[in-house]
Amino acid sequence: MKLLSFEYQGRASWGAVVGEHVADLGRAYPQYPTLQAYIAAGRTLQAGADAASVPADIPLSAIRFLPVIPQPEKIVCAIRNYHDHHREVVAAGLDRELSAHPPIFLRVWRSQVAHGQPILRPHCSDSLDWEGELAVIIGKPGRNIPEAQAHEHIAGYSIYNDASIREWQFHAKAICAGKNFESTGAFGPWMVTTDEIAPDRPLKLVTRLSGEQMQSTTTDDMIFSVAQQIAYASTIFTLVPGDVIVTGTPGGVGWSKKPPRFMVPGDVVEVEIEGIGVLRNPVEQAPQ
């Protein structure tokens, strides 16, 4: 089942995608005011049955998408978690070694934008880079989760464009600054529940910039698996329903190209992941 957060006629809600329409589950189940609350109640695998009892009467074309989880407690992002991306970073001149543990950082929810909404290039930079990634939404809370049980804590899968402001990432000598500018982390268009994607199934990931393919790989090129990332993160803090694990980007980022290439206003960036869909965002200049 595809579940999403959206606005319709000025009202925020959440629901299920049924063909080219949406069943408004937020309206039908007011005891779950958000998708995050529904996930926390452990109902994601019942979503098909719940949606079957609700009219799918809102056209997808009439909604305004919201980030799948608009305000997650934590957005845990992986750094250099594909072998081909690690190789391109080293080839581009950065002195980096493979880590023994998953390198991570945190995004704030205010940095997110939804499918169809513009990614904003800040006025302080012209190095807005794309990073297409698989996103994992946590469904069951846990601390010190064993790898073998990690998939039991997943509610579903989505797509993230973990866009980077490269100068700020480098001049701060810490990745977090370049990863948290407002309206740079695209998340959507929906999440697909775990009954539709088998654990550890390799998924094709492609990123296109204004129609030109920039990234192409499968998720089995990850250095640290989804289960390893969940186990590691849960050693540090309790993972709670609605938390998002953004699992790293493959090779093909703009910074590593010769000459470098970045997103500019007027571009449209798409991240497509097999079994999930396409996350599409225009690029605009941030307002003053």
C-alpha cells in the first residue's frame, strides 16, 4: 500500500493512494490525526483493509503533497554508504577511508520539502548538489535493535533527495551544516508498506537532472545494509515510529564531476526507485 501525507482544500491529512486517487484515511480515522500516529499504532499492514472501506474520492492531481512524515523526531542520514560513491569521493581528492561503522548525521524536519515542491538554492551558495537515496520509515520503537530483527521495526520505504550545500559542508569541516538548509531535503511522494518490498531486495535507483541521468545503481551496492544502519543508530538513541533512516547516495553526485555540476534554478530533479515511484522537484532560488 502507498501511504502519504497531503493537503486538500486547505486541510492537512493523510491517506492511501488508490490508482489516481486518494482515500482520505485521516478524515475516516480521526483517532489517528497523522500518518505518524497511524504508524505508531502498528496499523500499516492493515492499511489495505482500512482503505478499502473509505471512498477514494480525491484526485491525486488535486492535492498538495507534504513530506511523507512532515515532522519526524529524527532524520538519520548515512554518509558515503555506496561503494561507487566512496570511490568517486576518493578519486575527486578527499582523503577518506572506509569506516568500520556507519557514519551518520542528523537532519532537522524543517529542512524537508515534499514531492512537487521546490528545492531552494540559498543565496549564500551556488553548489546545490543532488543525492538520490532510499528512505526507511521506522514503524516500531526500539533501542539496541539486533540486525536480525531490524526489518521488524520498518513501516515502509520512500525516496529522499538529500541535497547538499557543498561549500558549507566543507568549510564547516562537518557535514551537518551543508545538509540542513531549509527546503533542501526532498521526501516523498509516499511510503510503500513492507508487505510490498521484501527485506534486502535490491532496488534500482536513478537520479535525473532535467532529463539527464546522473546516478544509476542498485541498493545492493550499499556498504552498510539497512539492517546495519538501524542497529547502529538504535545503539545511540531509541528509534521511534516515524523516524526516517536516509540510507546514503550512490556515485554520480555533481561535486565529483569534472567540471563540477550543480542544480540551478529552472532545473527539475527526479529520483526514481524501483517499487516505490518517482520523487520530482523543481529547483528555485530561495527568496531574500
